[in-house]
Amino acid sequence: MTKSKYICVQFSDMKTNSLFDNTEAAFQLKNDSQLERAYFLFRMIANEPLVRIGTAVTKFALNVNLPVEGLIRSTVFDHFCGGVNEDECMPVVDNLHKVGVRSVLDYSVEGKEGSDQLDATLNKILELTDFADTKKAMPFSVFKPTGLGRFELYQKVTENIELSDEESQEWKRLESRFDKASKAAYDANVTLLIDAEETWMQKAADDLCEQMMVKYNKERAVVFNTLQCYRWDRLDYLKEEHRKAKEGGYKIGYKIVRGAYLEKENERAEEKGYPSLMHKSKQETDNCFNKIMRYMLDNLDTIEIFIGTHNE
Ligand SMILES: Cc1cc2nc3c(=O)[nH]c(=O)nc-3n(C[C@H](O)[C@H](O)[C@H](O)COP(=O)(O)OP(=O)(O)OC[C@H]3O[C@@H](n4cnc5c(N)ncnc54)[C@H](O)[C@@H]3O)c2cc1C
């Protein structure tokens, strides 16, 4: 069992209004021992030194093939992951669907390098898209750009660095993987969510997402890119993409999130001495999130929205 085989379940489409206050509704799918395990886990996770040591020890144990998978499986894995394959996830997906919650099967792989590995990831995404097509509880498919291409290649394209012949071929294969994943979602009538990652590789991924939207979003938004609202340039970017979509006669779709790489982004900007693209405070990020959400909700005739947050 390797990390790249884990499939997570993410939730969407909550139907209850005050779910977070109503613990009876929020935890109705958990029994007492699962709740006790969750309480224990979160107490452990809140302890920073313990997390640091635990992560290092676990990595070491996995590297030297110590038999720790059973322990991981019965603690962290079972709480945070749906299963290691789509069939294993289905009982969780079905239980959630009974209470009006739909799921996304997320094949959590990123940072792969070789063509074979990247093609294997694409094949898994295509399989999951087909699988989602048959399940009302899962109207989405999802991938991370670095699951389908090498990080450094995205970075070179983002930074306008000329590619060697070999790299140009590699880029063509990457474009083709994006296209296959988007076409599969289009054919299966499934919505495809494409994650956003680090700013120094993201422009190349954004441009590819835009090309996919032009091609597959004529009738509805099949392809969704992600807007990270901790970036101060994203509202202007959205407005510009919206202008192009209206002019080109296609729909745009965005998952909006606050953003997952804040510390890494600020550290890199400081280290390399360029102005960070991050907002300066949580409040500014929240304001940006709300403005972007407002803009999208005001333009639902041409924009589709998916809100990715843990906040009610
Ligand atoms: C379904 C789903 C899909 C996601 N997909 C992506 C993705 O594709 N790409 C991605 O990057 N993330 C993604 N995320 C993660 C997301 O970006 C957030 O990191 C995470 O959801 C926490 O934000 P929140 O809105 O839930 O919670 P909150 O606790 O309200 O917000 C925490 C976030 O606020 C921002 N923040 C905190 N402190 C500061 C500060 N001092 N200055 C500026 N900003 C600050 C950071 O972005 C931080 O993650 C996804 C999350 C979900 C639920």
C-alpha cells in the first residue's frame, strides 16, 4: 500500500442549514467508538512536536518496511480516507448520500515524474470518471496538475523558459493527458475539478485549464479550475477569464478555496526576494474569498461555482 493509492472522500452539497451547531446531525454516521477515536486523533494532531516526531518516525518505518501499515490503517487512514480503491470507498459514499451529502473520489497523487507513472495516474482518473458516471452520489471527478505532468516542466512554462525538443514533446504528452481527462468528463457528463498548486507553476496549469474550458464548456461548465483566494491577483484574473468566456461563447467553472500553501509561498518569496502573491492577513483572504464568491454568484448565467472550504 503506497501513498499514491489512497483515495479520499471529500464532501459537497450539504443540505442542512445549521449543520455545524447540530452535532446530532453532524455525527449521525459515527458510532461512539469512532467518535472517541476522532477525539483522540485530534488531540494528538493538536500537539505540534508530537506530529513532527510522529511524521519522521512513520516515514522512517515505511522506508525500512517495518509493519506499521496496520496501525496507520486503523487510526489516521480510517478517519481521513474512504478507502484504497473505489469499491472500498462505496460504503462511505453510500452512507453519506443517504443523508444528502455527495462525494468526490480524490486519487491523491502528485509530484510524479516518469511518463509511465503519469500515464498510470491518467488511467486511474479516467477509471474514476467512468465510475462517477454510474453513481448519483458522485457527480465529480478530480485531479492535480502535478499528477499528470512534472512540476519543473509546469514551472519552466510558467516562467517562459524555452523548452528543449525533448521537453516540448513532454509538454505535448502533458497537454494530451489534460485533454483526455477533460474529454472523459465531458462524455460521462461529470464535472471535472482541477486543483490549484504552487504559484510558481500555476500559470501553465491555468492556461491549460482555460484551453479545456474553451473546448469542453460550450453547453455547461464541465471543466473547473481552482481559484486560491489567498492570492491578491485572483479577482482580476477571474474577471479577465469571464470577459474572454463571454466573448468566446463558453462557460467557466471555478472551485474557490482559500489556499493550502501559504507558509511555503511566503517562505519562497522571502528567500528569493520577490513580492509575495499572498494576502497579508487571514481577514484579507476572507474578504477576497467573499468578493470572488459574490462576483460568481452575480454571474451564474456564465459562471459555475464550487466552494471548497471546511467552513459552514
Ligand atoms: C473540497 C476542497 C478542495 C480543495 N482544493 C484545493 C486546491 O485545489 N488548492 C489549494 O491550494 N487548496 C485546496 N483546498 C484547501 C483549501 O485551500 C484550504 O487550505 C482549506 O480548505 C482550509 O481553508 P478553509 O476555508 O476550510 O478554512 P479557514 O480556517 O477559514 O482558512 C484557513 C485558510 O486561510 C488562509 N490564511 C490563514 N492565515 C492566513 C494569513 N495570515 N494570511 C493570509 N491567508 C491566511 C489560508 O489559505 C488557510 O489555508 C481544498 C479544500 C477543500 C475542502
